[in-house]
Amino acid sequence: MPDLTDENGFVRQEGPEPVDPSTGKVKKKKKMSWSDIWAIATLLGLYFLQGVPMGICAAMPMIFQDANMTDADQGKFSFASWPFSLKILWAPIVDAVFSAAVGQRKSWVIPSQFVIAVLLFASSLYIDDLLDEGIGGGIQINVITGIFFVLFFFCATQDVAVDGWALTMLSEENVGYGSICNSIGQTLGNYVAYLIHAYHLASLPGAMRFWAFLFLITTILVLLFTHERPVKSTTVRSIRDAYKGMGTILKLKHVRSLLVIMLLVKSPFVVVEGLSSLRLQGAGMPKANIANIGLITAPVSLLLPAFINPGKNVLSLFKRSFLPRLLIGMTFPLVVYYAPSNWVEPFPYVGGLRFVVSFCHIRVTICHCSVVVFRFITVLSLS
């Protein structure tokens, strides 16, 4: 196990820029190869698909709010996203069990996406009945939560496989683009799936069937036209060895500290970022206006990751983005509290500008934190 700490006990950042021994000068970065360009396009597509169930899930609370569902029941639905927090429990299995003929990562990406496609299509046949308040005494929140929990389980499994695939799909000098692909792809998929519902571009069952076919087609394309690097026999581990290796890593002092930080770092923002839109809708803001805010702030979320270059000081950049996010989170409840109680069309200029600016600030800090954390984990993975 390599030592990941420096002489001060902190996790080492990336090493210095490579130097040409013959000239003593820093080597210039090579032009990105076509294989890396293809890899980036593939990763963007796979991460885009991950964002789709997230976008559908993000639209569901707006439906629940229209039905005057209690906060307790809406909180119950939030359990659907837990698999993304618990994926570490089965990640070693994803890493250790695979078919050499198919590929280490494709062995999990292909079946996961196929199951998601089947679930989306099957759910589209019954989702209207489950959301009908007149059937079975109300919205079937437990069944809906269970459906999305299973969807998120397979999305999280696909995420584990794709994150690992990104480390080998991209060349060593461009592996950092994996974090950018993750942020842009997931965000774009999330926004597109969410806005389709918010703008009533398709019914929920129709949209779910569309996404099911897109998952199926993409899965076939990945199966036929993507190739993995052969896995070295020395890197193949049994499930027991994979969990044992994870246990060894978790025993490291700094890894335990990192786990505590990752568990607590989002706690100051959960309520503000999770309930603000619902509170605005409850105050009378039309869903179309909420969607307008999301559409206006979308470019911030999509373009910002491309301009974030953590470089060597990954943790320093995280600290610089965390404090502004915390301060904005403390002031944003005031913005929601003083929201007008009687919104009228078209989108109110002064009030709308206030919300757009506030949401843009939040998206900037969220993007900063997300990209930097993913990049930091990538640095540790390659250490």
C-alpha cells in the first residue's frame, strides 16, 4: 500500500509537472488523441444516462406538492436516492466479479442499463395509477419509493463501473477529464429529464418509455462499439480480497477522516437546497417559473466544470468553494421567505432576477465542490 501522506501528515497532492531529462524543461502536453476524444464522448453519454432517473426523481416532489402531500411522506420518498450513498457496500463486488470476454466494466454497465430500461418501461405502464389519488386511497408513495429505490440501485451500480472504467478508458495525462464528464453528463441528463416534465413536453409515462428505449439503444451501442483494455491477471482479485483491500484502506487514519468529512459535508445544505423549490411552489410560484430558473441556471452547471482546473491544490480549491456555499445556504431561506405570495405571468422581472442570481450562486458552489471532490478521489485512486 503506497503512502498517501506527506511529511506534514496531509494527503499528498499530484506530483510536479513531468520534466524532459534531456532539456530539463517541463514537457508540453500532448495533443489529445482520438481515442481520448472518443472516451470522453462515451463517458458523457454514460453519465448523461445516470442523470435521467435523477431528473425524473427530482420532478416527482412537484407532483406530490400539487397533491398536498405531507412533508413526512415526501421525506419518505427521499429514501429512494440512498443507493448512491450506500454503493460502497457492493462496489468491491463490481470490481472483482466480471466476465473477461465482455470486459471488467461492461460486465456491469450493460446489465445495469438493461435492467433500468426494463424498469422504466414497466413503471410507465402503472405510474399514472400509482399517482392517482382516487385509487387505493391516495398516492401509493411506498410503491413509488420502492420503484425509484431499485432504479437508483442499478444507477449506482452503473456509476461504480463507469467511474472505474474512466480511470482506464482515458490516458494517464487526461484522466482528470473523468470528473468533468461526470459533472456535465449527470447535470445535463438531470436537467433534460426534469425540464421535460416541468414544461409538460411529454406525459410522465411517455417520457419514461422514451428514456427506456434510449437506455436500451445506448446499451446495445456500448456492447457493440466500445472496447476495454485487457485486465492484467495480476490485478484480478477475488471478492474476499476486494473487501479485504477496502478494509485495509478504511483503516488508514486519513481515509477515516475523509469518510467523516464526506458524511457531514453536505449536512448544512440538505434542507435549503432540497426544499427551496417546493417552498416556492407552495408559496404560489408556478412550476413553469421554477423550470425557467432551472433553464437559466443550467448553462452555469454545464459549462463551469470545463473551466475548473483543480491542478495540484485540489483541497485548497474545495475549501475556497465550501465557505461561499455555506454562506449562500444561510441567506437563501430569506430569499424564499420574502417570495411574493401571488405570482403572475409572465415571469416577474425583479423577483425573478433575484431568484436567478441566488440559484446561479448556489449552482456555482455546488459545481465547484462536486468536481473538486471527484478529482480528489481520482488522485487517490491513481496513487
